[in-house]
Amino acid sequence: MEDPEKDLVGEAWDLEGNRVVILTYLWRVKVLGAHPALSPYLAEVLRAIYSPDHVRPDPGFKERRHHYLRGAGPSRWLFVVLSYEQEPARLISAFPRRKDPDSWRK
């Protein structure tokens, strides 16, 4: 049986040089289960990790960050949530988003 912690669909390094992994299980079940339209956009999700247009801290979790990539994926923004609560860091969610990042709204 494969170790779900080592079965990856991708990995990238964030702006600070932290390794961020995308576990196959989380990608298939959580991300694609909720947002199947993201299926052809794995490369864009990786780009949102290493070259985002906007980054902000998660308002509810100290060790998480939100990365936004404009014009990627099936909507105006591609929004990914990264968790630094473990080593290596990991993507825990991704979804298309029409609205600008919250910190850009007044």
C-alpha cells in the first residue's frame, strides 16, 4: 500500500524557498472533488505556489497562507491555501475565484 504522505502529484518552492507538496489524495478528493473544473490546471496551481500575484496570511490559521494567481484556471483568480503546519508545507485547498483578494477590497 502506498504511503499517502509520499504520493505526490506535484511540488514547488514558494517565494521564501519552502518546499510545498501537493498530495495525490488531497488533490483528487478535496480539490477535484469540490472543483472538478481545476482538473487541467495543475501547472497553474503550482505556479500559484512559486509565482503568485498576491499573498496574504490566513485570517484563521497562523501557519497558513493564501496565494492568488490572476487569470489562471477557469475563473478570474486561482486561489490556493498552503499549510506550513508540517514539513514539508502542503497545499490544502485550491479553487477558482471571481472576486479580488479580500485585502484588496475596502
